[in-house]
Amino acid sequence: MKTSNALWKQRLSGKLPESLADEIDIFETEVALKKQGKLEDRVFAETRLRRGVYGQRYDNGQRHDGKKVQELAYPNRELTKGPNTLWDAPGMQRIKIPGGGLNASQLETLADLAEEYSDGIAHVTTRQDVQLHYVHIEDTPTLMRRLAAANITTREACGNSVRNVTACPYAGVCPDEAFDVTPYMRALSRFLLGHPDCQNFGRKFKPAFSGCSQHACALTNMHDLGFIAVKRSENGQEKRGFEMYVGGGLGAVAYQAKLFAPFVPPEEVLPLAQAVARVYARLGEKKNRNRARLKFLVQDFGIERFRELVLEERKNLPPDPRWTEYLEDAEKFQEEPLNPAGQQPAVGSEAFQRWLKTNVRPQKQAGYMIVTVSLPIGDITSNQLRALADITRRFTRETVRTTVEQNFVIRWISQSDLPELYQALEAAGLGTPGAGTIIDIVACPGTDTCKLGISSSRGLAAELRKRLAEQSFQMDEAIQNLHIKISGCFNSCGQHHVADLGFYGVSRKMSGYAVPHFQVVLGGEWGHNAASYGQPVVAIPSKNIPEVVTRLTGCYAAARKNGEGFRDFVTRIGKVEIKRLLDDLAQPPADPTDHSFFKDWGDPREFGLGDHGIGECAGEVISSTDFDLAAAERQLFEAQVLWENGDVEQAGKTAYQSMLRAAKALVKAEYSDVGDDPDEIVAEFRARLYDTQKFFDPYAGGKFAHYLFAAHQKAGVPHTPDSARLLMDEARLFIEASHSCSNRIEIPVGI
């Protein structure tokens, strides 16, 4: 029987820091007030989000694996109201894990909570957090108390706050690092948690630390605030410092972080971070959430002016003893091995050798190895968490961390312990090989639990992993080393922008049916801390994505030159050739009665039936709106090709024209006499679709309409390579929103 919340509160009384205990008590009171209708929705939404409590999609309890909530290992509880109600449908609890660092007792706490309050599964995220799904909000104060007793917090895991401070999971043991960034990550995490200067942001704020510039272990280039460890010589002495970056971010429109300073000494890390936070809180957008991230502020001011503002703010900051105290405390951190260094055995089973090749890498400390525990789509069961806790106690001093690729790494494994460790992992179902290879697919929750999900990212990831695993050890090594990342929508929670092969969910109509699709994104660079972002090429029905992967990898293996990387290969052959290679996969099935095509991966339900059937002579009945939106997509593709060929100005103009074409397509459904004048198109779109909220998505609202309005306002302004690329990204999102709008508003056939 599950222990009551009141009894847990009594048990943990006196075991939590007083300030934290008071904060959780306050939240518990707010939960009670909200249930009684005495607290406004918008106020309670922010207060619960700042404690990591999300509502989640319910969809009658269906998951990508076909299971329903009622069938899960979940405490007995009746769902008495409709889906997506805060009190009767389960939600999600995000748990903050700075730098991904955990010990054995914390793993066991997570195991207990997943088993008692969730579905028996903990999910590792792309920012090193842990999430528990199907959690009821009345249970969240008790979860928070039990986590706090294990020295884990959920504070500011979500909301308009400083999110988890991530770091390279190999920090301190990586042969390529400048130095161990762990102490500085811990100091910043502690300093910014609950800081008064970080409570008035318009949106979230994500920091990251990396020990080197060449790998992708922390992805600092796609963060609001990033620090990369560097060293330099001063007066004959070697000094530690950081390259500091600001204004990165993925989301709907991706921005590369800008270099703020080439060398920041350790003692300036905390005050400069505080100064950035103050500038962001004071000058960042508050009303339009679509423009409220730090990346937009840096873009609007330019890096030079933004730097001036931050340095002026830094100069005026009152001295804070924590700047050095937290750093001194953090620098006492030191990891040590449990077992003596050893030598790796020369023999072992074939399965052991495969695992060694992909899941084991050397530490900079001789005789020790880092082992990756590969988690398919980031999931680990409660029993596996307990087994992992036992394993870390047995072989290390509990040195385990989560990774941005949704795995665990165990550090300080003596080489001589590897066979025994593998046996222990294999017995727990944690000995899967393929870490860091093409089968190690990253996926966001997608339509399983996310309210923004369009297509089943986890369902597709599971299918691709199954197919690729069957052939992974016969693959060309260049293909084995590719990265696949999948998002359920455009927001890039699965980091599709920085994958070799990226996919994000969209919806299209075929034969009168709404069909799950994925936009194919190519050309991203995972290495060098996410050095470049890919571009969309074509939207393909979800059921054809495995064939997309087969064709692209096969083409790469056959046609690459002189060992070129996938990104260089994609650039060389060009988008036109790639689109030609995939165009037939974008078409509806030859058999229009094959309804399996209209279902998403792992989901027995049809994605969504339209009202129109199949026309005579096996032809589709298609509205002119569909034709016009397809034409807008073609125009945007032309813009991408122009940009790829260096014609930046024409690329920007063509992207703008594609937005106008999509807007006109929707306007024509209500006002067929609209002309070609851009002012008229935008005015009619605003009056007929924006002001009436017909364009508004149920979750995103009308934010993508602002991309059209801004592009129209800036029409005639010369384009730079960056501005043209960003306009193409915004045009893509506007066209996707137009497709979604067309699907919702029932445009008559023949209009």
C-alpha cells in the first residue's frame, strides 16, 4: 500500500533544509487552493512549472507502444473526468540533475518514485534531467520532499527560469579536455538557483559547460549561456579560463551562440552570469513569448552592444561573497576510483567485444575506462535503476552521470573489471551495445505525452532502432557513426537541428486524410559543440521515414568522396538532388484503401480522418488551398537552394514570397477576390485569420503569424546570410502553421 502524503511529510520532518521544507509546504498549500478554485490558472501555472510540474497530453491514455495508462504499473486511481484536466489526468514531474551527476542512493530514490507514483519508468532528457510521467499533481509535494531528502531538487526545472545547468558527462576524465569543468558547473547551478535576479525572465534560460571545443558532449553553442574550458599563459604561468558564449538556442527558429569573450577567468564566471541574467530580465521581451528568449535580445542589439550592456551591468554589481565562496567550495570536488587501475582482458565473447567497441572509452587516467549505459529512447525501469545503483557501488565510488544523448555513463571503471561489469549490466538488461552510433537515436516524448506533439517521435525512434540494430554491425563504419534525432514538432526538443539526419513532426492531408509526416532536416553538425544547424528538405509521411534513412545512408556510402563527412556530402550533392531522391516517398500509397499509412508508428489509432473520401477514377479531390500551400513549399525550397548557392538576397526575397503565397492560400478560402498586392494579402490575412483567431493553433496560438507580419514590415531591407537563413526558418514554420490551419478550418473542395 502506498504511504500517504501526510505520513511522508511527518517522516521527513526535520530532514530537509528549513527553507526548502517551507517552500514545498507553500506549494502544497497552493495546490490545495487551486483545487478549491481560489488561485488563478495563470498564476498557478507558473508556480507549478517553476517546481517542474507539467500537465501532459492524455489522448485517452494511449502511448506509442500501444499501452494505456490504466494498464501501466501505476497506483490505483480512477480517471473521473475528461482528458487533459489538471486534477484527474496524470502529468509529468521534471527533476533537475545539474551536470547529470547522481549517486547510488539517488538512483534508488528515483526508482522508488517511478514505481510508486509513475509508470515504473524514468526518462532521461536531452538536458540531463530525469522525468517521471503519469504523475498526479496531489502527489508532487511528496515527490519533492523525498527528492529533497536525497539532495535532489525540482526547483526551476521548468518555467521562466534558469533551467538545469548541463555539462560534459566526461568532465574530469576526458583526455581532450582543458580541465575539469564540474566545479564551475556546480557553483553556477548553486548560485543561480532561486537567485532574485533570475525571477523576472520572459522565457527560460539554459546554461552549459564544456571541457573542450571539438566534441559535442555539452552542446554549448546552442545554449543561452555557454562556457568552454580554455587555458592560456600569463607571465609564464598557465591560467584556467573559459570562452564565454551567449544567445544560442534551438526551438522553432535556431540561433548559434555568439562569442562574448575569448577568456573569462574562473572568478568572473558567476558575476558575469548574474550580469547577463539582469540584462535579460530588464530588457528581454515579456509580452510576446515568441520573441522572449535571450537569443532574440542578442540578435536585436548585436553582440557588440549586448556585450557593452553586460559589462556595464557587471561593473555596477554590488560585491557578493558567494562569487568566490561557491567557487572555493566547488573546487574541493574530487573523484577517486574504488578499485585499482587494471589492464583490459584480451579475450571475451563476440557480444562483449561489440559492446567494448561502442560503449567503452578510455579515461585520461591510465588503467580506467568510461562506460556508457545505452538507454533506448532514454527510458530506464525502476528495477534497472536499482541494478545500476548496485553496479556503481560495486565497481566505483558511485560516479555516474546522465548525458545529453539520454544515456548514463559510469566513470572510473578499472579496465580489469570490464568483463564482470558487462555481465552485471547484461543481467539487468543494460548491456545494449551501439552507444553513440546510428542506433543510439535521440527522441523527445512527442505524441506520447507532450501537448505540442504532432507525430510520434518515440514510435518512429523505436522502429528505426529495431531496423538499424538488425544490420548495424554489417554497416559501413561511416554510416554507423551518424546521428539521428527526432522531435515530435518543430520545437527541437529532440535536437533535430544538430543531427546528421534530423526529423520533426508535421501534418499533411492525403486522400482526404490527415497523415502524420516528418520534415527531413539535413546538414546539422553534432561535433564541435553543435557547430552548425541543418535545413529542412522535404516532408515525408511517417510510414516512409525508414526508407528515407535507407536511401540517404545508402547514397552516402556509395557516393561519398575521400572519406567526407555526411554534412559535407549533403552540401556537395545539394538539396535539389536529395529532394529528387526522396520525392516519390512524399506521395500517397498506391492502394488508397491501405489505412495503415494513415497511422503513426506504434499507434493503433488512425491519425485523423477527414470528411472527404476518395474521388472517382482513383483521383484525389483536392482544394486549391492545398495546391497553393504546396506551391509555397516549392517556393521556400527554391529559396533554400538560392541560399545554398550564395544568392543571399534573392533567397531572402523568395522566402518572403513563399509566406505571402501561403497567407493568400488561406485568405482565398474566404475571399476569392484577393489580389497579389502584399499589403492587401497581409491586411486580409490579419483581418480574416489572425484577428478572428482562425489561424491560432490550440497550443502555439497565433505566434507564427508574427513571422509574416515582421517579414512584411522588413520587406526591402537588404539581407545578410544570417537574416536570410532565419527568414527561411520562419517561413517554414509559417507554412507548417498554414497547413495546420487548413486542416482545421474545413476549406471546401473546389474553392
